[in-house]
Amino acid sequence: MHAPLVLRDFAGKIEVTPDAYELKRKAIKAASSIAKVETPAQQIAAVAALREVKAVIVGMEQTRKTVKAPVLALGREIDNTAHGFIREVEKQHGRLSGLINHYQKKLARERAAEQDKINSQESLAAKLRQQAANLRASATNKYTEAEAQKLEAQALDLEMSTELAVVPGIEKPKGLVVRNKINFQVLDAIVFCQAWPDFWKWHADTETLKLDRMRILDELNREDCAGCFHKTRFPEELSKSDDRRLVQPAGLRVYEETKTHIR
């Protein structure tokens, strides 16, 4: 789709009027004549010049707003037209994205469950072989040897089963990009600020603290799990699951998020 939104019948040329230039010239001339203010007379002259200078500034500010008003109104109308046009499309975009995200999460859970099953079988097979080796090391009769062979047969069955097992792939149509990232929610800003002050930025102009969200996300999503949140000295802030990325910094809720988009 090429240029779905167009602007017709619009033209404008910005210029300063000759009267304004004349007022500016007189104001600058009046101001330039004031070199010092050391007497009442000089102060009167300075105030008069200041009044002329201010008149130019105030006049331009007022006319600037007046001239700009219809342009701003046009800008709002453009935004409203565009947003109104895509409102229903955006709803469908959000709905379809949600369905795809849900399906991708389901596939990921199935894949993880199958991998856990294979890992468990491999671990059990190794234990059975070790038990068989221990029996042979202390074998005293044919019954002990028979039991060792039985354990080895069970281990072989498990090993064959894991070799034949297929971990399901995650289906992705061409152009679909799936990202599993760690995200977070601030539950208690004061607690998090006290525990991790380095992740806040001070804005002197407004005298406010602002969370450095991107830096926190970078630390949480480090592939080596070697970020500062993962090296905490407090056990209660470490992950409670096998996924080491799901740390629990004070004041935050950390969770895994699946996001999809079309390339």
C-alpha cells in the first residue's frame, strides 16, 4: 500500500512583516544606546528601552502562537484520521499476536518437558550402569552377575529410548520472529531504589529519579547469567527454578516473556 494518507490543498509561506522588522530595528537601537545605568535618568532611559525590547519579544510570541494554532490543529486532525483508520486493524493485530504468542509458549513448554524426560532417562541409565558395575565389583555368585546384567539391560533400554526420542521443534512460518526475553515489573520502587541505586538516573531539571529500564533489561537478559542481579549475595534474590535467569531482585517481579513479530 503506497501513501495511504495524503494532505491536499495545503500551502504556506512563513514571513516576518515589515512593521515587525521596523519595531525590532528601533528596539535594538534604543537598547544599544544604553551603556550603563548609574543615575535616575539613565535608569529611566534603560527602562524605556527595555520596554521596547520586551514589546518585540511579546509581540512575536503572541503572533507565533496565533499563526501556529491552525497548523497544530491540522496536525491533530492528521493524527486522529490516521488513528481512526487503523484502530480496528490494531485490535486484530493485537489479537492475532496474542494467539501466536500463546501457541509459541505452548510449543516451548512441550519441548522443555520432552527434554526434561530425556535428561531424566539418561540420568537413570547412568545410575543403573553404575549399580551394575558396583555389583560386579563385589560379585560373589552367579545371582549377583545376573542382577548386574538385568540392570545393564534396563540401562540399555533407556539409552535406546532416549536416542530414538525426538525433541519437537518449534514451528515458525517464514517471516515469523519469536523472541523469549526476561522482563520485569516494579512492585516497590522505594525498595528497589534502596537495594539497587545504580539503576536510577537523577534528573536535576525536574529533581526526580528515573528508572534506567534498558540497563536493567540488559543485565537480566545476559546469556551468561553473569549480571549483577545473578551475583547477588542474598539467597532470597536468586532464581527459585532451574532457569537461572529468573532472579528476584528486591522490589521487582521478574518473568519470561514471549514476543513475536512479522519480519
